[in-house]
Amino acid sequence: MIQRKRFRFPRTLGRAGRALTITAAALGLVTASALTTSSASASAPHTASAAASTSATTTASTSASTSANAAHQSPATLPPTGGALGPNVIVFDPTMSQASIQTTLDTIATQQVPNQFGTERYALLFKPGTYGSAANPLVFQVGYYTSVAGLGLTPDRTVINGSLDVYNQCLGSQTNCNATDNFWRSVTNLTINVAGGNGCQANTEFWAASQASPLRRVVVNGNVSLMDYCDGSPDYASGGFIADSRFTGGTVINGSQQQYITRDTALDGWTNGVWNQVFCGDPSAPAQSFAANSGDPGGPAPYTTLATCPVTKEAPYLYLDDSGQYRVFVPSLQKNSSGPSWAAGQTPGTSLPLSRFYVVNPASTVTQINTALLLGDDLLFTPGVYNVPRTIHVLWPNTQIVGLGFPTLVPTDGNVTMDVADTGGTTLSGLIFDAGTAESPALLDVAPLPFPVSHADDPISVDDVFFRVGGATAGTVRDAFVDNSNGSILDDVWIWRADHGAGAGTWTSDQADTGLTVNGNGVTAYGLAVEHFQKNETVWNGQQGTVIFFQNENPYEVPNQASWMASPTQNGYPAFLVGKHVKTFQGYGMGSYTFFNQGVDIQNSMAFQAPSSPGVQFHDILTVFLTGSGGIQSVVNGQGAPVSSTFVGPSDVVSYP
């Protein structure tokens, strides 16, 4: 049961004899349009009842919570909760004709596959049931800003016979096709029985994607490839995230994926590694194996394997209950986890009615959003790009902030986009934070006024949340993400200062010093990537931190060495800096790469920098010289061979100190 204090907001506010009634009209609330389906002849909302409903868990002991939910209901005079999900949430039903479903999916894919920096966003939701067949499989591509999800409580309730594919994109010519820019897409909460396709692509699920493209809570029965090897080009792919899933009936082909993290996932084979493959709580994962300064493709595989994950909390998700009403399921905290959370046929957690959520659409104002939060509502962001001229304040514990279809929040007045009070239990999931053209101090500030307490048993979690400085629009921020909350969990977070797109390519555009600063103690991060920032890219000041998988590229466009010095005697800035007062830290499977592309000899003294303390430890860390000029002189604190055009690496350090 999720409980929170409810703010008692007066129905009227008076000043100088004038009263303001808190109503939807007074707040200027704009009602979202009706939920649309893919059928050209049908367009009907599928919304949860606004009446109070019981919150229940799927564990053996369920309990009524009528009083808590009744207290959470918003009266008619307050901003409404529940409601339609908008025109870019497309809901498929197994009774629809497959031809109609296929046409809709192909039309969206044609638009979204090349739409790297466009504004269109989609959530494609499949009601429980079976789609496609072995004889007539449902095969479609998943493009940019497209989230695909089943609407069952467990992934076995929505079954697709076919494949959901991501292929290489060709950059300029058919000889330069790869997956390194395939970002911002996802598949969650469904089962894929792999079938269909033609030629080289037959009977294989291709997920040739890089950062910000999670597979969560999926079952894949059949062959899976994390690279696209069918077009005869280099086929590069660079980073990915799989969690809470199961793969059977075929080996997962890692192929050219340079780095990858797989968490709490049952595997049925894994082909190979390149530089850095991390497995955490994955039954049947490859055994621990990591090279030491070899750079030898025939040497030990670069596997970092942990039997269990120390603490996890899966992302919330939308589903339909047995009465056809939308609810949001919030999984419970797990410790020392291994394998999918739903493996026993049920998931521990709490089911919330949609009537607890203010459904946000791009016409919603910050006043409306903050009023809903003040009144204790959760938020469900529908697909779109949101201009945010003032900070969104998340005030109460256990607030759920859920995004559908990669909603993107952009500050427009140099403000922090969102801050989260340090009260525990809050989850942010499925969002993109873009920097605006006026410099913000931060895009997301978790616990700006931290309490000296731990939330280890009720942590704030940030799941599948991504940050951009540039790319879609030129932007600037000092420190993109600041996390001060003790015990918080970061699960699949990519923080990117753009190396291409709007504002990219020059040292004076897309200004941003730091991607992430962690000041909280006991913070755990999985699948963390921070790239191209201009000073210390990641600063970790908290005690007892744990990072399981880290990916970094140094900034490309450093104009000269003098512009990039951590001190008068230290060339460059570390990709990951552990604060000088930190006594305890554990890092596993962490890599940093270099491509200085200005034709100037730029050197970085070290990729990782940390105090000399026996409790500050790194395991299986590395550097790689990609191309360009200069290089990285050491892996950590002067240890580890330098990488440059002479020795491209990987330069591996198995353990430090």
C-alpha cells in the first residue's frame, strides 16, 4: 500500500475581499482529447472510473484500501484526475483486423524511423491477447520516440507472434550503416514469439539499438540479435539495457555491441563481448571473465558478472485490470534480486487506479501540474514536447511520475525543469529532459533540500530517464542531473551532451559542465551513461555508492589543451570523479572512450579519479581510443596503460586498488 499525507487545500482563497474558487475553469485546465485506437472507424476512450477504487497487490495477501483511495480522490472542483490519454497513445485490440494493425504500425514506423530530432511521439499499447500467428506474423519496426507495451498485468498476457525490430541506419551512404544513433525507443511488458521476416532477417528479433532504448519486462522466445548484420556494413552498435526479462529458445547475439548491461534477466545463451558486457542477477549469464590490458580480441571475454543485484525497483507501468479499467502498477523494492520479478507468475507491488493520476498533455500548464501535485495527485505524462517556464515541484512521498511515449520536458526560462522533495518512495520513469536555450542550473534536482536520513527501504527511483543538451535544439545547463537523496536508485539513465544535431560540433555551443552529481549516500546506479560534458562529467560525492555499468565518451570538440585542464598540472577532466572525502564506493564494469576530432593533440590524464582509500574500489574498468587525436593517459589514478593511435585498447584494469 502506497500512502502519503494529503495537503488540505482550502476551497477558497481570499485577499482584499476577492475569493478564488479552486476549479478546473479557474486553473484553465484543458481536457485531453479522446483516446484513439488504430481503427479508422473507431475512436473511443478507455479510461479508468473517476470513482474511488481499491488498491491491491498481486501477492497472495491483498487488502482493501478504500479509505486511502477515497482520501486521494480529487473533488469535482479540483483539477480532474484520470481521463483520456490523447491522440498519440494508440491502443490495439486483438479483435481488430491484422491488416489494420499492420497498416497503422507501418505508417508510424515510416515517420519515426528517420525522425531522430523530431517532435512527434507515440505510445503503442497492445491489449491482452494474441497478435499475429506463425503463418501470418506481425512484423514491424520501432522508430524514434516510440514506446511499445503490453497492457496485461504480466508480460505473458500480451503475445505477439512476429518481431519488433530496430535495424541499422545508413549515414550518407549504404556503406556506412550502423546502430550507434538508434536512441529513444522501448519495448515493455509483452511476449514475442519470434517469427516472420525475409532472407537474412527471417525468424530473428533484431534490436540494433544503442542508448535510451530499453527492453524491460519482455519474454522473447526465439533468436535475438542486438546488432543488424544483414547489410554488409560495419554494423556498429553502442550500448543497451535489458531488465526484468526472459529469453528462451535461442542465443542472444551480442555481436558488435561495444557495451551492454543485462539485469535480472533469465538468459538462454549469449554469444560474445566486445569491450564491456555487464550481467547483474541474470540466471545462465556468462561466467565472470575480464581481460587485463590485453587489447586482444582473442583474449578473455570482457564479462562482469554479479550473481545478484543489491537493490532494485522496477519501473511502474500502465495496464488494464479485469474490468477493462486502466491502472498503474508500482513494483515493490527488491534486495539481492536475481531473475525476473514476475517469474513466479505474480509481481509484488501496488496497483493504483488511474483516478489517482493527473493525466498531463502538452496543453497542460505548469500551474495545473503543480496544483495537481500539491493536492497529492500522481502524474501520467502523455506523448509530446512540453515547454516548462517554471519548475515542476514534486512534493509528497510516494508520488509516481510516469511517462508514455517519451514525453520531453524543456525549460524555457533558465529554470530547473523539475525538483523532487527528499521524502522517499517517489518514482520518475519514461521521461526526456532537454536543456533549453537559457542556461539552467539543473534539469532535474532530486532532493534540493536533503534530509539527513536514508530512504533505503523506500527509495526515490529514476528509471529510463534521459537527458539531452543539444541535438534537438541548442541548449545549455550547468549540471544536468543532481541527486542528493540517500538510498536512491538510478536505473537506465543516459545523460548526453550532443555530439551531433543542433548546437553540436563546437566548444562554445551546448555549454554544459557536468552531466551528473551524486551527493546522496547509499545511491545505486545501473546502466549509467554520461557523455561529452565539458568538465568533470560525473561527480560522485556520496558515501557507500554503487555503480553497475558506466559508459562515457569524452567531449569531441576540445579546441586545445589549455581549454580543458582540471588543474594547472592535470590534463583534461575525468569521466568519473569520486569526491576526495569519499571513503566507500564500488564500481563494476565502467568504460570511458576518446575521440578528439579537432586535429589537436588533446590528452586526458585519467578516465577515473578517486581518493586513495581501501573502501573505494573499482572492478573491471577500461579505456578505449576510438579515433582522432590525443588519448587517455591512464585508466584510474595513473594506473592502466595509455590509449592512443599507437595502442587503441581496450586498456583494462581488473581491480583497483
